Amino acid sequence: MELDIVVPVREGADNEQLRYGLRSWAAHLPHGRVWVVGYLPPWAVGVQHIRTRQRGTKFQNTTLAVRVACQHPDISSRFILANDDMFVMKPLEAMPVLHRGPVRNVETFYAARAAGEYLRGMRETRDLLADLGHPDPLSYELHVPLPVDKAVMLDALDIAWHLDVVHKRTLYGNLAQLGGTEIRDVKIMRRSPGGYTEDDIFLSTMPDSFAAGHVGAYIRRTFAEPGPYETGRA
């Protein structure tokens, strides 16, 4: 049975990144149903929708969305967790398990650039995993979809109930002993060309790099035709 796709979506605008993400999944990522958890843009059709109250931080809102998805009886017992800014650029037979390498290396990368809630959450999740017998965990905080087992993810979220910025993909991936293949992160933050090639299987964007950048224009060219999950209005 093909896995459902679950995508948490924030409240707000039309979300063109989601539109093109859906086009890319429809074209290249085998799946069952698509479940939008949170806000449903008015143009989206043919997807299942679970409304959630988004009253916390962005981290808390997405964690709630994942918990709700894991508790929903109609979502497949294993599903593909995606974000609205993740694009699958080439056809796949199934979604592979991918990681970013050891958390310690990712932590060094972020610590050299900025401190903040995200880095704090990374460290607290790393410390929790160490307490649970994973002293050198892998980071699964990539901007690519991740196959998820509902029961194991629920257990992970229960274990991390006290963390307000839990790195849930990393916590889940290590508790589930997913392993997988290491890749660089695919998020493109700048408008100018570079940082990716047209051979890349996965891409992700910031709102600005999608709307005004070279990478956004490439994604829009690649998926120029409306897909099955939209009304067809540009």
C-alpha cells in the first residue's frame, strides 16, 4: 500500500510553495492520499484536511500537526511527512530515508552562524537522545520528505513532551533506528543562481528565493501545468 503524505500548513496566504510542492509530489512521489494539517488554502482540492488551532510558536504548531496526524485513524500507519516548501524534482519509486549526518556536525554549522530557539532545540533534543542511549545521533532535519511510522513518532513526541522546540524528525529517526543515506541539505536561500543543479532530486526554498529567485523560476518551469490538487487557477 502506498503511503499517505502529511503536510503541516501554517495559516495565512495562498502559499504558492505548497501549490508547486503538491504538483511535484503528484508527478514524482508515489503516494496514497494527501493530508493537509492546519490551514487549507482556498485553491486546494482533492486533499484531506484536518484543521488545527495554531496558537503556539511555529515549532509547537508543527509538532501539534504531526501528533494529530499520528492519532488520526484514517491516515496510513506509515506516512510521508513533508513540508510545504519541499519539492521532488525527479521521479522516485518510493521515498528513501535520508539524513544530514551526525547532529554534532550540524550543531557546529549552526553555532558558527547564529544562536536561537532552533539551535537550543537541537541541543536539547541531542541531550535527550544521549540520555536514551544514543550518544552520537544522526540529524534528520533535512528539507526533504521523511517516511514516518505513526506509533513510533507518537512515542517520540510523548518522550519529548517537555521540550518546546523538539527536533521531532531527529528524535524519531534515531529512536526508530532508521539509518539511511547522508546528503547535504537542499534548502536554497538566495535569489542568485547556484547551490543546486538540474540533476538534483530534491529542492527546498525560502519564500523569497521561491518568489524572486533563480531556483523558484526553475521550479515553476518544471511544474508549469496545474496538478490534481488544485482548482487550476494560476
